[in-house]
Amino acid sequence: GVPPVVANATGTVALLPGYMAGAWGFREDTAPPPGLSMRLLVVLSLIGGAAGAGLLLVTPDATFRRVVPWLLLAATALFAFGPWLRQKLAGGTSSTAKATVGVLAVAAYGGYFNGGLGILLLALFGLLGQTNRKAMNGLKNWVSALLTAIAVAIYAAGGLVLWPQALMMMVAATAGGYGGARVARKLPAPVLRWGIVATGLVMAALFFWRQ
């Protein structure tokens, strides 16, 4: 019953504590990809996240409602083909210009719609030549936290956040994240991956049906 744009903004607020906790957990391993310094990466993440959030502010609910199922499909496809994509892109050559454009584009996507953001970031870092998996995961969390933080500030200023619901979702997301992680550790990787893919496809189908 919540308008799509407000629902997206409120859901993104609920994800922020998880990103911040993940970034802190990887603090010893985080390192920038070739072609970028940490300072430049921070600036690009904030600019891109702000641009995406600003775009969401001016997106009509009807337009966002039409876009959401396609974004869900894209995020599901990115998750499904993530390992293959990262393998294909790993070890590529990098330059500051290419890295700058890539980070800005992915950060803008994350500020607009958070689904599939982690896979996009890992694919980007692989393309830029980063090979250390711990560093890639740490950096993914840092960039996600930065762009989400600036996006949340813009959502709040634009009046898009339903704070009672967001706070309840934060608590639920924290509990669900911990509980889900404990369960996921016991599941075979293929079962977990394709279960998530199936969930994404069902969600996208429901949004298409509601249109």
C-alpha cells in the first residue's frame, strides 16, 4: 500500500546499518582498485549516490512502477551470472578515467535502486583489475555504505522516508541478516544461489502481474 518511490527509499534506509557494519568488519582488508585512490573513491561514491537519489526524487510513481520489475529482473540476472561475469572481467587493465566513469555509473544506480548493487560493484572492481577477494568485498561494503548514506540524506530531505516503517525494517533486517547468514552457512551454495534467483524471478513476475 506504499507508493513505489517511497517504498524504495524506505527500504534503502533499512539497508544502511548492514552496509556500515559490513564495511567496519572488512576495515583491515579494504583497498582501492587500480586507478583510484580511497579519497577519490569516496568522492565518486558520494557524487554518484547523490545523483541517483536526486533522479529518484523526480521520478513519478507510475514511471517507477513500470521500471521496478525490469530492475528486479536485471538484478536477478546479475546475481545468477555474477560468478561467470566476475571471472570474465577479472584481471582487466585499468585507468583513472575508466575507473571514474565506472564508479560514478554504479554509484548512481545504487542511489536510484539498490537491487543487485553488490554484484555490480564486484564486477566493476574485477574489470578494474582488482583480484584480492577480501579487498573487493570490503570495498563493496564501503562504497555501498557511502552511496547509501548520501542517498538516505537526500531521500529524507525530500520527504520520501516513512520512518516508523524504516526503523522496524532496520531491526528486522538486522535480525534476518544474522539468522539468514546462520542458515545460509549450512546450505549448499547452488541451492542457496538458485533459491535467491527463484525469489527474484517470482518478485519480478508479481510486479509485472500487478501492472
